[in-house]
Amino acid sequence: MDTITSFLPLWSVCLPIIGAIAINFVPEARAKVRNLLALVTVTVTFAAVAFMLPIILDGAIIEHTLVRFVPGLELFFRVDALSIVFGFTSSFLWIFSIIYSTGYMQRQPGQRRYFAFYVLSMSATMGVAFSGNMFTMYIFFEYLTLCTYPLVVHSQSEEASRSGVKYIVYCFGGGGLTLIALIVLQGLVGHADFMPGGILGLTLGEPRGLLIIIFFMAVLGFGVKGAIMPFHSWLPAAMVAPAPVSALLHAVAVVKSGIFGMTRVLYYIYGPEMLVKLNVIDYLAFLVCFTMITASVLALRQNVLKLRLAYSTIGQLAYISLGSIMLTPAGLLGGVIHIINHALLKIVLFFCAGAIIRVTGKTKIEEIRGIGRRMPITMIAFAVAGLGLIGVLPINGYISKYYLLTGALQADRLVFVVVMLTSAMLNAMYYLPIAVNAFLYKGEFDKPRGPEAPLTMLVPIIILALICVAFGLFAHKTTIPLVEYVVNDLFY
């Protein structure tokens, strides 16, 4: 595998920083200038990421060392197939989120602060995606927490302040576990670089118990941001943030950073062979399966739409984790594809929820029965995304579920099949009634009044819903070939 040295990973991290600083100098009254600057910044950053895609698809990896403190401890970027999946997906969706935000945040206070930190968070996410070692990932992991905190507390209400404290405590607590694991790994191996198959082959003489403790500290440290139960309560609390923040940062960037970090630990620090020898997978599998079912049950009990989506996110993230811990090619393929598919589907759902809030002011599910008559395009998109997360053909979510079920059978884990099918049934129970009642129920929304939402909000919803269908119909030409590079890198 060829290694190419390039500044592109560094530019992907630095461009949003430059853009965020520039946004801070734009007066609040110059909204169009600020919005355009934010859009240009994230678009150029996406272009930098996109330039790396063909290089990775050619079988090369991209590296760039920013700072070397001592041998084995450096700020180091390494772009491989897994990096590009996460980085490309996140940066692509950032463009739609900025466009959506310009409509949602119209006439809202504190827009300059909002857009500055929204763009700055992209820098942290790209840093996590392109980290070449656990030290670099830890730095950007904490950086992401600091960037997103002002977005969680944006409304500056008492509820937002409480949620912000919980967010900080959980995320920094998880980061502390990760830091301890990192320090011990540095002592054992001399470095914590991400390498396919893991770096612990030389530590077989170390106490087995120590390696197990480090494993759970690292996985659960990242798992806090991945909302693994019982470390999940920060995520529903963070739904107090504006809808675009919930859509991108808490359905795509922040939570996926946690799952991404877990995957790095599983396959690039420990490796499948070491995990089997340590016999740690069953314990993690129990936690993931418990999260998947419990989150789905809790989602069913929520009457606030954004809270239902939040608990759904917790359950869906467990699908990705489950795919990773199967330690089979099909399982990993399904899990990594679900990083893409869940991001697309869930951002559509949050965008739809935001449009409903923006147009009607309604936040509870019981209040929006019949809203399909008032906002038909929005609710059709909601139905598409909901069906996708259930796993219904031909929307992209079924691809993930198919490979995850195949991976479970490859691993001879029938219990995983039962858990996933049960979760899918629960998903149907909490998504389908919303979509059905939106069109069949007659109430205050009988007569359409005016446009559904600003075009800056409606157009991203339509385009992303169509992409969800396209990625379902043409997965063999889009997501599957891309993610196969990740699987081939680790298993073949």
C-alpha cells in the first residue's frame, strides 16, 4: 500500500478554523455575508476531503505529521478507507446543514456565535476522522466537546444550562477514561498509532487483566460520545439545542465520533485476534444489545418528537457497534455502511422535526397528527427516512440491516439476529404511527396555509431524502464499493 504525504488532511482541519474566525468579524446585521461565508467555508473543506477520495480508492493512504513531541508521541494525520468514509459523509452533510441553518435560525438571536461554532465544529470532526493515532484523536475528541458546548447551550435558558453541564461532564468523563487508556498503551507499546489488525501483537507477555482493563476504558471512553447505555443521558438532554445542531452534531458528528473511536480501538489498536484471545467481546455485545432494545423501548414512550429521535439515535448507533464487534467481514461492512446510511436518514428526520417546529411551533407528537395535510413534502420525507431506519426496501437502511444480519449468521450469533429483528419491530412501532397519523388524521391542519417552510430548509430535506432512496437502489455502485475498501484493509 502506497503512502502519500499531503497537506490535505491539515487543510481539512484548518479551513473551518479560518472560516469561524472570519465569521466572528462579520457584524450581526450582515446576515447574508455571514451565511455565505459559512457556506463557502464548509464547501471548500468538503472539496479538500473529496480530493482525497480518489487517492484512497486507488489503494493509497495519506499521511501528514504536524508535530512530533518525542518518538511515538505526535500529532499525526493518517487518511485511510475508514477515515474517508467518516470524513466524506460528515463534510458532505455539513453543507446541507449550513443551508438549512440559514432558514431555521432566521430572526434568532446570537446567529454569529451559532455559525462560528457550527463551522468550528467541522474542524474538530475532520480532526477526529483523520487522526493517525490515539493521541491525536484524543486531542480532537476533547476539542469537539469544547466546540459543540456553545451550540448545546445556545438558547441560554436554564434548561440549556443544565443540559450543557451534563454534556460537559459526560464527554470529559469519557475523555478521561480514554486518556488513561492512552497513557498505559504508550507505556506498553511506545506508541498508539492506528494500524490494521492492531498494535498489541508485541504485548502478549503483558498481564491479560491489564489489557482487558485498558480495552474497556478505551471503548467506554469513546462509547460515552457514542451514547452506549448507561452513559447515554447526555444525548436526550442535548436535544434542547436548535434542530440543526441536533441534526448534524448529535446525529452525525459527535455521536459518530464516539462510534468511530470505538471502531479504531477494536480493529486498529487491539485487532480481531487479540480481542478473541482476551474474550472481551461477549461483555461488550451484552452492553450493545441492551442499548439497542432499551433505547427503542424508551423511544416508544416519548411524546416529544426530538426526544423520540434522540432515543432512536441511541438504538441505531448500537447497530453500528454491533456490526463492529461481530468481527466478521459482513458485520463490519454492515456497521460501517450504517455510519453513512444512519447519518443520511437521521439528518432528514431531524430536519423534518425542525421544519415542523419552525412552521407550527409544535414539539409533541400528539400535536402534529394531521400535519401531512399542512406539510406534505416534509412528512413524505419523514416517512421515507423512518422506513429507511426500519429497514424497508428500497431505502438505504435495508442495506445496512442485510449485511448486519448476514454478519451475525457468519459469527454464529443467532441472538444478534433476534435482537436486531426485535429492534426493527420497535422502530416500526414508534415511526409508522407518526407518518400514518400525519396524513390520515383530521384536525387543525386540514387546510393548507402558506408554504411548508423556507426553501433553504425544504430543499435540503428533499435532496437528502432522494439520496436515501438512491443509495438504496444503487448501493452496489455507491456505498458498498466504498466500504469494501475498509473491510478488505482489515480482513483480506
